Amino acid sequence: MGVFVYLPLVLPLTALPIARLAEQHLHPRSATRLLAAVGTTLALCSTVCLALLMVVGTAQLPGNPLPDGWADPEVRAAVPYEERAGVVAIGVLVAVFVACGATVHRHVRQRIRATRALQSLPSQPSPVAVFPDPEPYAYALPGAPGRVVVSTAMMECLTARERRALVAHEQAHLTARHHRYLLATQLAARANPFLLPLRTAVAYSTERWADEEAAQAIGDRRAVAGAVGKAALFAHRSPIAAPAFAAFAAVGPIPRRVAALLEPVPPTRLWPPSSAHVAFAGLVATVGTTVSALSSLNATVTLVRILHEATPL
Amino acid sequence: MDTAGASHHPLNELPDDNVPPAGPASDGRRPRKRGQGELEAQVLAVLRSANGPATAGWVQEHLDGDLAYTTVITILSRLYAKKCVTRARQGRSYTWTSASDEAGLAALRMRRVLDGERDREAVLARFVSALSPGDEERLRALLAQTTEKDED
């Protein structure tokens, strides 16, 4: 396995240029799918390699469950680099699993709690649930069937046309099952922190995707832009929504969404790429993902072979 | 700590109700798993069953489990801050009335779910995220642009 087993741990860095550029140059639908696929693959490869390193690490611990032949000097010699790294990998892998478990747990818990709150609402059932609340909020609650949850304050700050835009936006989230992309990239970022920018990029591109769907559904890009902008300004007034650190922030997601909606519809084509930058970033991400997949495959095969040799069966 | 906490407390209880700045940890006997939110919902449900103003003592009697009187007061004060209950002074203490109907209670529950979310790690992706001060200006400029176009 040699040095190849380490590659998938750092190759997620190759996805960063495409994560940055996808948002400017790709249709949000393509961007979401591409980034989620790349992120998931890289995270899986990274975790597989961690697992392999961990197996080597446990081999050095007394009382490990591996067969006795594993401790043979020949076998040790076949996995030269990984002795110390293996022990470190045990800790890292445990941390990855704990973090992923916590993320899944939080998802399940939040959805159950939101569903319970929804069920306690007396007026049932409608695809849009309106809660009497002075704080403006709106979101899509996935489930069977999924529901759009809106507060009265949010509804009141928008015009009739903008309300339709808001509901169309949230319904687009439900129809395209955006929560799956979000969860996949959140887990990927837990598995390898280098993938954190990918998670942020997917969170943004799913919002843009829903904006575009809403604009198409109601046939008015400017109404969607107005809904996003007004809702954000209105929500900004409520003290609870104050951002934690803001002073040096780059242009935030909301102005970018509104600006994008004031532009014409983005092109849906993925090929040929719109610029040389995108083509290069795409190439880097593709090569990174492929090398990552091949390295983890190579490491897996090597490990299975060693294990096979070392086991007296 | 008591006095410092009381000065931060948004509501000035009458002296005999002097409440320590109670979080869930203030009452050692209470199991940790019963969250603040659940208690608020319980208190509100009891208050709604009163069909009129009720004292904190009445609420305490009608609650399941043995909550301390001060805890009940704390929860009622918190509900008052959220405009879920109203209160009127009666002698040396207050009487409390539920201001929320069933939908209001549901909204309280939903808000609690959302309040637990952080922007970066949100499970329930909201329509709009937080704005930075710079964003606010940019956004106003962009929106002004849309209305100008409307007027053309």
C-alpha cells in the first residue's frame, strides 16, 4: 500500500477549486449533483483508507482480534510505513464515526421534533403549514408527505406574488429532495474536514436551485428575487437572527442569490465548460477523485491479500 | 450571583417570588432529560385548562411531577417574555392567563425546534440565512434596482 494509502486523506483538497467555481459557472442543479457526488466519493475513499490504517494499527495492540499470523515479521515488513500512523488512525476513525453518528442523530431528532410540532397544529392537513409566530421563518420539512412550514410574520412581509414564489421555492426543495444532498455533504465534511467548503457550496447551490425552480414555476424571476431579499431584510431585524461574525465577511449568500435572480436564466449545459478556469478546475477535481478511488482500491486489495496470506486457512 | 442574575432577569418578580436565575440545573432533583421547552409546554397546557386567571401555586399543584414553586415562576416568566401568557397583579403576587391557543402552542414548539439550530449546521434549511451588515446594504441596493425596473 505504501504512500498510496495516505493520498485519499489529502486529495479532497482537489475538489476545492471546482466548489468555488461551480457556483458561478454551472447551473445550480448540475453544481449540486456534481459537488455532492465528488464529495461523497472522496469522503468514502478517505474513510476506507483510514479503516485500512486502523487495521494495521490494531495489529500492534496486545489482545487484538486479528489472526496470529498477522504479527509475523514478513507481514510487518509488507506494511512498512503505517506502524505509527495506524495507531493514530484508530483515534481519527473513532472521531469520524462519532461525528457522523452525531450528525445523523441530530438530523433525525430535529425532523422528529419539527414533525411533532407540526402535528400539534390544529388546522390539518395542507401542503403549507402556517404557524402564528412574530418571527419570520420558512423552510421545507421533508417527510411523507413533505410540508412547507411558514410563519405568519413571513407571510405578512411579502406580497401575494412573492408568497407564491416562497412556497414554490420550498416545494422545489421537497420535490428534488435537497435534504439528501445536504446530509450527504455534511457527513462528507465530518469524514474529512477538507470537504467543508463543499458542504457550504452545496448548501448554497441547493438554495439557488430552488430559486430557479420557483422562478420557472411562477414565471417571474423578479418576484423570487423580491421574496428572498425582503424576507432576509425582515428576518435581519429580529435580534435572534443576528450573525455571529460579520464584519469581514465576503458577500453573503443572500445578496448573491438575489443578484443571480436579476440575471437571465443560467445555461443548463455542463459541456463544453463555460471557461478555461472551469475546465481546469473540473479536470483537477476529476483527477483527484479518480486517483483517490484508485488509491483506496489499491490499498484495499493489498490489505485483503496480506490478510489472506497471514491467515492460516 | 443571585443579585447579578436578578438584575439581568427581564422581569421583576415581586419580592416574595424572588427567583434565582434558574436554568434547568437550578433544581437538583429534576431529571436532566426534561428540557425547558417541554416544561414550558406543560405549564402552558395546565394554564389553558384553568379557563381563566390562575396563580403560580395553582399551576404547580396541577402539574405532573413535583416542580419547585420557583421553577414554575421561572417558566411562567419565560412564557410571559415570549408573550404566550399575560399576567395581572393580585395582592402580593400575580395571576397568570394563557394568551396562546392551540396554534400558538404549536408555534411555540416549532420556534423552539428552530431556535436550537445553528446557521452553519442547520438540519432544516431555511428560506433565508443571516445577513452581515455589508450584505444588508448590498441587498437594499439590489432591491432598489428591481423596483426601479418595475417603474420603467
